Amino acid sequence: MLTVEEREEIEAKLADYPTTQAVAIEAILIIQRHQGWVSDEKLRDLSDFLRLSVANLDGVATFYNLIRRRPVGQHVALICDSVSCWIMGSERMRDHLCSRLGTPLGGTTSDGQFTLLPIVCLGACDHAPAMMIDGTLHEDLDEPKIDEILAHYT
């Protein structure tokens, strides 16, 4: 079931959109913000609430790379793998991050604290390499800076 908070936020967004189809992305992101990810059950509940098919909502949810359809850790780290970041050493930063947290890219740490995911571009090409953790952008990365950033989350 959608929570009371999720329903209220989705209803508030409905006023900003001409149709329930148009609010679908916002509604899915509201669920993700509350749950951390979007389960099949939540999609079914949203389908009933918006009177849209589950297939339609799943198509939206699987198209956008920032919508997570599997459980994730408490913190989600998006590692930029754009050409600019790659040229500036993102592979080395990714390897350091994976080694430091003990999980591969795409994985979640054994304690459930971090999920590491690749992302095509964070739009910080002038400050590459970059990553984003829980919506906070971190630029001009090197190994010591990554260690410093991680210290804030542990």
C-alpha cells in the first residue's frame, strides 16, 4: 500500500499536471524518496491510485536510469563514467571506491550502507572525475578526497 505521506505528495503533484500519465515520473520518484527504491508492489499500488497500467508505469520506471527497481543501500553513490571523467581518471577512482567499500560497481556493501552505481554523466565535466552520493555532488576526486567523503557517511 502507498503510505499516507506518499498519497498526499502524489495528490499534491496531480494539481500541477494535466493527466495522471503526466505525473507518473514524479509519483514514482516520490515513492523512491520514501522507500529507497520502487518495488513491484508499489508499482501495482500506484497503478490502482493513478488508474494507469502496471506495464505503463514499469516502462517509465525502467527507462529512467535514476529510478531504482531493486533494493539499494542506505546511501547510493553514482560514479560518473562519462568520457570527461574517464580521461581524468574515473576508473582509478572507481577502483579505489570499490576496494575501500569492498563491493563491485553495481553492488551493495555487506552492511547495506552503500550501493555503487555507474551513471553516464553528472554534468560536472569541468571538475572531473565526479560522483554523487545521496544527491550531493563531489567533484575533482582523488583517492584522499574519496576517503574524506566516505568518512562523513560512516
